[in-house]
Amino acid sequence: MLRHIRGYYRHVLKRLRSFYHFRHFDSFVHGPIQVGYRENIRVGANCSINRGVILQGHSGIDVGNNVVLSPNVMLLDAGLDFDELRSTGRRLHVGKPIRLGDGCWIGAAAVILPGVTLGRNVLVGAGSIVTRSFPDNSVIAGNPARILERGSRDD
Ligand SMILES: CC(C)(COP(=O)(O)OP(=O)(O)OC[C@H]1O[C@@H](n2cnc3c(N)ncnc32)[C@H](O)[C@@H]1OP(=O)(O)O)[C@@H](O)C(=O)NCCC(=O)NCCS
């Protein structure tokens, strides 16, 4: 019984901590997520962040309004300096900011890599690895992600 109560409070605390990172309180976190450096992360209004999402936040993550991050999406804005690791063993992180425009939908388990900027209303297919930037209204998918469709589906 005590274990259940403790578990429940831990869950509530986790959700509250997650909300703390957002400027707008009309954005929702559905289940536990992982946030690296919260001071480098901005999430806009009316966003939906699903369980298992990882926001690294080393160099800067800027998420626009009305964005959906499906379960297990990773926004990775840094990696290790591999030369430094090989030569000295030091784990030095290097990165570039990630920007997601308004209205993007990032499908489940997609990975967005450092330096990527997605324009407005970009749809990223489930499981994609996004290695470069894409313009407004693209539908992209695959590893590496490529354009499936240009222009809005409402055009
Ligand atoms: C990207 C997506 C929206 C495309 O759906 P669609 O418009 O119906 O596209 P289709 O299924 O007709 O596929 C079109 C082509 O893209 C490919 N494709 C579609 N989704 C893909 C994906 N995630 N990764 C790689 N290729 C993909 C298909 O294989 C097909 O290729 P082909 O023309 O060579 O046969 C959809 O596949 C997807 O990934 N949705 C995300 C679902 C999700 O994450 N839900 C989480 C709950 S919120």
C-alpha cells in the first residue's frame, strides 16, 4: 500500500517537474519524459509532449506552437567530440540548436539530430532519423529522412 502511495507521488512530482520547463501551461506532457538542460529548452503554446520523449537541451531546443511530439521522440542537440574522446578520453559535448516550427508533428520514435531546423507544419514519419533541415509543409520520413511530399496536405 505504502509502495503504491509513494509511486503515485513520485509520478505526480515527475509531471509537475516536467511542466516547470514550459513557458505556457496550455502545453501537455503525457507521461514521464526526460529533460537535459531545461534552461536551454523553450516549448510554445498548445504543444503535446508524449511519454518517453527525450529533450537533451545542451545547445538549445526551440519548439513552436501547436507541435506534437509522439511517444519516444528524441531531440538530440549535441553529441560527443569524437576526436577529443579518441585522443584524451574526455567526454566533451558539442552541438547545435534544434528548431521546430509551429504545427509540426513528429511521429513516434523519430530522432532529430543537432542543427536541424524544421519549418512550419512539417510531418516527420515514425522512426525517422532527421539529419538535415526541411522547409515548411514537408512530409518527411526514413533514415536519413527524405521528402515524401512537398506542400501542405490542405493545398
Ligand atoms: C509519415 C506518415 C504520416 C505517412 O503516411 P501516408 O501519407 O499514409 O504514407 P504512405 O503510407 O502512403 O507511404 C508513402 C511512402 O512513404 C513510406 N513511408 C511512410 N511512412 C514512413 C516512415 N515512417 N518511415 C519510412 N518510410 C515511410 C512508405 O513506405 C511509402 O513508400 P513507397 O511509396 O515507396 O511505397 C505515416 O507513415 C507515419 O509515419 N505516421 C506517424 C504515426 C505515429 O507516429 N503515430 C504516433 C501516435 S501520435
